[in-house]
Amino acid sequence: MIDLHTHSIFSDGELVPAELAQRAFAAGYEIIAITDHVDHSNIDFVVPRIIKVCSKITQAGKIKAFPGVEITHVAPSQIAALADEARKLGAKIVVVHGETIVEPVPEGTNLAALKSDIDILAHPGLLTEKEARLAADRGICLEITTRRGHSFCNGHVAQMARKFKAKLVLNNDAHSPADFVGAEKAKSVALGAGLNAKEIAAMVENSRRMVKKL
């Protein structure tokens, strides 16, 4: 199991990174990325600390942890520059908080994110055909999420990805211990989104390929 979208107390998660990693390990995960929410106010504070703790977690040998960010509620015109800053600071996984229907994310966020140097567009809501095609062309993964609320549009995202051959990943967007749902529940969520067993396996492989490059 791999989860490339999790949050610690460095943003709005409930756990310090070490416990976050231990909870993930106990739930059957072998690899996580810690992708705390960032904007211009905290990116230079968060990323170095997440890099340090991910190194310590990985050294302990139970689970591999990669440092990342989730660029969140930033003006679309500023996403590309912030993604570049995250890379320069050492973030290995760059996620953008997509236009979920349960939060007032600025219109245009999905498109701006997909034009930027990012890895994953998280819970992209009512993704358009133009956006899905751009994700496919640029090799950016779209997220199927187990997180309540954000998961409402999983079926639509799955359909758009299938139509335009965009890559998908399956993440928990974990903020608390209960958010690490485990393999069976994650599979059920993906099946509920209309994905088949082959497509579910491909999502896992997409995540694995992403971290193999790091």
C-alpha cells in the first residue's frame, strides 16, 4: 500500500510525523508522502522540517517516507511559482489541492496546477475534458481519494481519466489515524468509483513508479 497524500501537525493533521508514519505502517502501508498544506506563508518553514523527519522515519526501516507539499487555496496565477519553490526547497512530491466541490477553491486552480511542475492534482472535483486531456499529456496523476466529501466526485474523475488515458493514483488524504483505511476499504472505494481490478492495480503501480524516480 502506498499513500502519497498525508498531513501532519505541520498543517491540519492530528499527528506528529513519526506517529503518522507508525499509524500508516500499522494499517499496512509501506510508503507514504507527507504533504502538508502550504502557501507563501509557511512553505519555507514546513518543507525543511518534513525533509528532516522523513529521513529519520525512513532510516528507522519500517516504512519509507517522502517529503512533499500540498499547495492549497493559492491564487491560480501563483501556483506555478510556488510549485517551483517547493522543488527548490527539496519537496519530492508536489500535490495541488484541486477544485473539490466541498471547499471554495479558486476557479481555475485545476488548469493552473496542470500547467505547473507538479506530480498529483488532488481531488479535482468536476474536472473538465480540457483538464483531463492536459493531465494525460503532461503525465500528471489525478487523484481518487478515500477522504469523505472530496470523494463525492471520484466517479467523474475516473470517467474523465479513462476517456483521456490520464494516470490515476489512489490516496487517503490522511489527517487522522482513522483515515488510513487499508487495502480492502481503498479497493472498495475505487470499485465504487467505477474502476475495475486492472485499473486499480494500475493506480498502485503509478504511485510506485513515481517514488522509484525519487
